[in-house]
Amino acid sequence: MREKFDLIDVSVFPYFSCFTVKLASAATGTPVCYTWHEIWDDYWYDYIGKAGFFGKIVERAVSRISDSNIAVSQLTEKRLLSLGVAKESICVIPNGIDIEYITGAESQEERFTAGVDRKMYDVVVAGRLIREKNVDMIIRSLSLLKKQFPDIRCHIIGEGPQKEGLLDLALKLQVSENIDFADFRDYGLLIETLKASKVFLLLSSREGFGISIIEAYACGIPVITVNQENNAAQYLVSDGIDFRHQTSSL
């Protein structure tokens, strides 16, 4: 309230700061815009059960007080419109990456970027290891592919509550030797790994944007994702150019 700003940009989640900012904006006359990364709506019930009613109500309340909105994806814009937010009050500004850094970075595994046949990994996965990422599907798929391609290689990068279960699943399906698990790493090393891989997979049933997809593009590798209702990453992929698996349920 004591500061003077030309503009306040507030990230919508967590929601309660939005109400504070609205009051400050009204009191000082400072314009404010609200940046939306996701709209959960009915997904709140999947996340916390019946208590999701309160999350849904708060989310809708924020949509009522926001006169100027930034959506990071087409899906989020679509969801805002479904909540009754006026189209003229929404501007879509996608997330971005440092393309010059990624394309200019010299990989320590430069020999693997020379051609597809010389890549270190057939498949790479990067992200938080939670239920919505459906990494278990990738492990199950590898167990099938291994029958035809016994030397198939996969690199799974990430941490999260499902990691131990995924390690056990890989052991159970006898693909542990085909998968390298690694925790989150230095960004430069992540880029090196992407460049040393053939295909990037993102099978999320819920994704607010999917910045890892455009990082994979910048590394020159194709992407496979899924056509799921809450997966905004599907809008970054074009059928026939990249790959988007048409499925109604994961």
C-alpha cells in the first residue's frame, strides 16, 4: 500500500494473494493483471475429494475479480472463457525458453547429436514423478517394446512421491537394465541429455503448459504427448509433424 508501481502482475495460484492485490489496486489506483497457469475447476474434486468444492469456489471468485488476465496456454484461455471471463480481458502469452542458450550449448556428448543411430537414449522423460505424469505407462510400454528391441534405452529424470514405486515396477517388469533413473539436475546437463536422445515423452493427464516440450524442440528431437482434457501440452504438438496419441482415457 505504501509502494508505487506502474503495474502489479500476480500469479493466480495460490489464490488468496489475488484478493489482497485487488484491494491494493483499488486503494492505490495501480493497474493489475492476473497470470493463470491452469484452471482446475472440477479437477479439484479429483485432487482433494469433496473438499474440492471450496477450491473450485475460490478459483471462480478470482475469475470474477480479474479484469485483465494472462493465460499461458490456449487451454487455459478456453477454461477462463468457460468460467465467464470476457474474451477481450484475456491475453495468451506462452511460456518461453532461452533458445540461444539451448541451441548454442555444446554437449559433452556431442558425438551423440550427429545422427539418430548414435543417440545415447531412445526415449527421455523429464518431470516431477507424480501420478498425473503417468510415467508408469512408459515403463509398461518399454516392457512390451523390449521383446522386439532388447537394447532399448530410456532415461527418466525427476523426483517425486512415485519414484520408489516406479523403480519397483521397472524391476518387476524386468526393464531395470534398460532404464536410467536420475534426480533433477543442472539445467545444462538436462539439455545435454535431451540432445543425446531420440524422442521426448510427456504423457501427462494434467499439464498447465509443458515447457519441457519446447525445450525438446529446441534440442531438435520430436515429442509424443497425449490428447487429454487437462493436458495443455497437446496444443504445442501438431499431428503429422510431431506426435499426439489420440486416447480418451489413461
